[in-house]
Amino acid sequence: MINSKNKLMNLLMTRGGALADKFTDMDAVIKKMQEVVAAKREQDPEFYAKYPINLETLADDQAIREVTDQWSLPDDYVYFLKHYVPESVTWSTDEYTNLEIYGAKDLLKGQWGYNYNPVTHEDIVDWPSSYVVSASDEGDPYCIDLSRGDTVIYTAAHGMGTWDFSVAYGNLEEFLHSVLVPRGFEEWDTSGDEPYEYYKVFLTGEGSDKKKTLLFIKKMFSCDFSQAKAYLEAAPLLVYKGLKHGAAKTGEQLKSIGAEYEVRKVSVDTRAISPSHVQMLPNALASSGCYSFLIKGDKNPLLRIFAHCLWSSPLLQ
């Protein structure tokens, strides 16, 4: 009996140690994120005394229960939510304009405007049902596909009329590390009239290794091999739409497997919007049905719907 108890205790300790080791990297990146937030406060203490930002590492049990009751989430993601508790924290880098990574208490509201319209209390039917929005950068969602059971991060550019998702990062930790990359020496100059730039990456052919290309399509679109073959036969196939960094990353993936691909730049020139268009925008909103894309929670709730409508309104076609 004593030996049995000892074996059980050893087994539990071994499993506990393995679990702790599993999240060591996650703990390390969250610690670095805390250090960045603390350094930001120190740079301008007077400002952040008025507008506090903070990053704690112990979530409220009730908040965790609410999200785990709502979804069956990967263990890695649940652990992250338990240890990432942001207060007014956003991330701005060369890649992200104003990225908000949701903690557990904000995760449900973070879905608003993507899979759910809180104004009409209706689901938004064109949203993939297995996608959970874990972060948003000025309306561009970063999602986990719950049907996979892992934490691969997908993203898509908002305001394009349809959601064309592609893999942004191989797992949650890679995504978190990306917010820690410091800005380059040249800051983005927002004072000029330069257009916003998006990129599209098209898979144009199977390349030197058809099997690897099919595996890429299968992973990208979460489909089976027969569907992947159909996608390949229909090439050129859009596999990424978004900002430059993501396009480069997708291009590198395709190059590494020997696939044929093409990168195209798409510009949204805000100078094309005339004062008459702005005056007519309220009518455009009503006629285009853009209200279903409304709301990103409590802060700047009209930004995402405004951007979407500039793309989809008949006035600007």
C-alpha cells in the first residue's frame, strides 16, 4: 500500500514538473511583456498616472470560468489567459499599429463585430464558427481555430468585403514574441498623404514539390487533401492578404517548399475620399448594411465599421 502511494505521488510530481516545463517559455515571454509595460510607464510617469496601464499575471477565477464555459480552449491558451491580465495595454511596433491582445475578462467582448452583432443580438453568419478572436489591430483580427486544437494564429485584413484568413504565426508564443520586436529607426510618418498599403500573396503553381504544396494548402485552409487538390487546380489561389510583414512571411514559407507564388501590392488611397463622400457616408452605411460590422467594445466603437464601409460602400466603388 505504501509503495502504491509513493508511486502515485511520484507520478503526480512528474506530471506537475512536465506541465511547469511546458509553460516555461510562456512565462518568460509574459515576463518580458510586463517589463516593456513597466518601462513605458517610467518614460512618462505623469501621463500614465492619469491614464494608467498595467499588466498583471493572475486572472480572476470568474473570468476564466466564463471563457472556458463558452469555448473548449487549448491548454496553452487557457494558461496564457490565466497569466495575462492587461489594463489598457496595447502594442505598437513596425508590424502593429495598435494591437490589443485580449485577457480573459475582455475575450467575450472581443468577439463583437466579428461573430456577433451586439446591436441586433444576432450572430454574423460569414464568420468562421470555430475562430476565436484573441487580439485585434485596428480591426484586423488575430484568431485561434478551435477545430485544430492548437494555437496557430490566423489573421485577415478587415474591410475587404470577405475574410481571407492566412497563418500569421505557428503558435501563440511566436505571436507574443512579435509584439516585443522594437520599432526600426524610421518611424511611420502619419503626417503625410501616403496611402495605406496592403499586400496579397497568390499561390500560382505546385512548384518543385507538389506534396509539400498540398500540405501547405491543407494546413492553411484546414481542409482535407481532396479539397487541397481542388484549391491547387484553381490556382492562382489567394493565401494571404494583409500588411507587408505578413506577406513577406508567407512568401518565405512558399519559397521554402519550392512553390510558385506572386506578391502584389494593393493600396487604399484615402485621398480618393472627397468631402461629398464624407457627407453622404451616413446614407452609405445604411444602404450597404455595414452596421453588422459594428463595435469593438467600449473604446472607439465606430472605427472598424467606418473602415469597412470605406471599402464596401457603393459610393467608393
